Amino acid sequence: MNFLLKKYVCIKYLLVAFICCLSSGLYAQFRVDVTGVGKNQIPIALNLFVGQTSDLPVISDVVSSDLERSGQFKTTNTRESLTENDRPNLLTFKSQGVEALVVGSVTQSETRKYKVSFRLWDVAKNEDLGAKSFFVNQADLRLSAHVISDFVFEQLTGEKGSFATKIAFVTKFFSKYSLWISDIDGENAKSALNSPEPIISPSWSRDGKQLAYVSFESRRPVVFVHNIAEGTRKVVADFKGSNSAPAWSPDGKYLVVALAEKGLQQLHAIDLSGGKPRKLFESLGIDTEPTFSQDGNSIYFVSDRSGTPQIYRGTVASGQLDRITFNSSYNTSPSISSDGKFLAYISKQSEGYKLFVMNLVTGVTNAITETVLDEKPSFSPNGKLIIYSTHENGKHVLMTTTLDGQYKSRLAAQLGDTREPDWGP
């Protein structure tokens, strides 16, 4: 299948049903199903936060789901009624094989805000790893749980978590397309755009304040930039022919967009302060799907200049190109980890389209999925997880996976399909 056709020319016909019950502003909630066996998991116990009531998001459940999704923790529940101010009997937990313990409380203040407090114990070392408290509105209780998850993850692994970040994705329900921004588990979803025409290729700015995307609302592909906080947007690329695949420069000053030129897609830099598009690389083929390295010195993109779609790395300053993929006649959708060590992409194999991860240091490449219609991988900000879309049981769903493919979680909607995920900063 021609990759340009697949991505851009016939996209409004190739995009199939996306999820989301859109009725009176409500959306279908996601369910997180975690599968797989992680390596060297840390056994951690969490208690139901004292003061937690049934009408509020269950803080410990959200933290448990976050930590298990990472593949580095095995969580259990404790019935001990402990707050952040109590000194637990850590020997009892140690005898149960627990290595860490999270306890806490939720109380409503006089200002009708909620005080969320927690403490993390290293059971194995008999150490208090710290406590925190914060006041939040009811709508931000789930966010507070993700913040707790990040604290626990960093204290016990030495690396920053990515649970309090956001994802963007596109849904279709009947004939309605919607661009959504949500927590990483799909909850707290807010619609940024609704349209009867396709929306594709959402791309976060590095500061998390803006989204670029392609909308077909004028019956042709146009690139927009959307200001998240203000809810406003502006047209960035509306040139003759196709305008597609926007990617942000790390400094947020310009976008790289695939524009039609003499019947071919070519990569151009568009300064957001104004000016004409600037062509980046010379090609007699199709160049598309750009994504920047963390330092901004390189752009990874897809080109058929060798005869088939492959992933290349181009140096922004010199224009020097290196071909990166060789394991198939069809390799697309590059995504680079924040440390620059790993490349996630989609490769066509005999059994279908599969998610691959390449170690850019060693060159080792592995398929990490068993599914055969994978799409659009995107790394978490800490580079430990990948979100992607795949076809499962007759519909498209969002999945996250660890880089070795050993631990996956499915964000399953009640109806329809969901695609085009992009993990925010």
C-alpha cells in the first residue's frame, strides 16, 4: 500500500470509527487493562486513603494503575487504616514481601477544596521517603493521584515519572470527529475540536501549551495551531495541495510541515512569526512524518527516495541524511525517545503492520507487539513507555507498552475506535 495514500490522500476514507459517546458534552470513560509480566517489579502496597468517599475518584486505585502500567511495580492493597501521620509497623509489611508502602488521607477544607496528603515508606530499608500535601478542587483529584504516582516512581526508580502529563488523540463516533486532550489513562478528557471531517496528526509543542494538527473541515488538509488554555487557534499552512504532518521545533518557534511540491510531499520549515516556508531537504521522492530529536539538531522523517518508505535522519544545519531503517520495505511513523537512544516506528512484516523499537546506540531492532495493525507510536516524556493505536477485536484502541514489549495496558473505550495518539510533554 502506498504510504502517501495511506496517510494523506485518502485519509478521510481510511480513518475508521473512533471512540467516544458524545452526548450532551459527556464522553465514554476508559478502562485500563494491564497485561504482561514485567521484570524486577517492586512490590508496593497502597491503602485506601483515609477519608476517601465513594463519590470521589479513588486516589489509591489511580496510583496503582499508573504504577502497574509502568511495568516496574506490582501493587497490592492494604486494609490498614493509616494516614501520612502514622508510623506503620514496617516489619509486618516486610514479612508479606512488600518493599514500599503508600499511605494517605483526603479531607475537605472549609474552602470546599480537598486536602490530599500522602507519605511513602521504603519498607525494605525501613526509611521514610517523604510526604507531601496539596489542596485541589474536586476536578483535580485525579491529577493529584498522578502527581503522587510521579513522586513514588522517582523516589523508587531514580527516574522522573510521566503520569501527570497529557495525551492527545482523535476519535470518530458515527460521522463526528473529535480531537481530545486527556490524562494518560484517558480520563478527564476535554474536546478541543469537533468536526464532520477528519482530524489527523496532533502534535504537542514542547511547552505543552499548544497543539498542531491537520483538519479537513474545509474539505482539504489544512494545518492549525491550537492554544490549549485560550481555546483559540490559527491557520499555519493552507497552501495549494496537501498540508500535512506538522512537527514542532524544540524552541516552539517554527513547525516542520510536509507540503505539496510538484506533486510530491516535501518538508518545509514554517516560522510561526511569519515568512515563507523554507525547504529543508532536497528529494525526488516523498518526504513526510517529521519528528525532531530532543536537541533539535536532527529530524527523523519518512521518505521513499530509496524506492520504498524508510526512516531517515537529517541534520538540520548541514542537510546531511542517513538512512536508519532496513528491516522491511515499509517503515513509517518515527518517534524518538527523549534521551535519543530509542526509535519507535511501524514496520510492515509478512503478518501485518507492527510496532518496532530500535536501539539507536546498538542498532538492535525488535518487534514488541503481537498485533498486526499498529499505528502512530509516541514516547512518554521520560522515554519509558510508548502509546500507540492498534486494531483489536474489530476496532482501534489505544495501548501503552514498555520498550521491551513485556508489559502492556489497553485503554479500552465502550464504543468505536480511537487513533492518532500523541503524548504531551
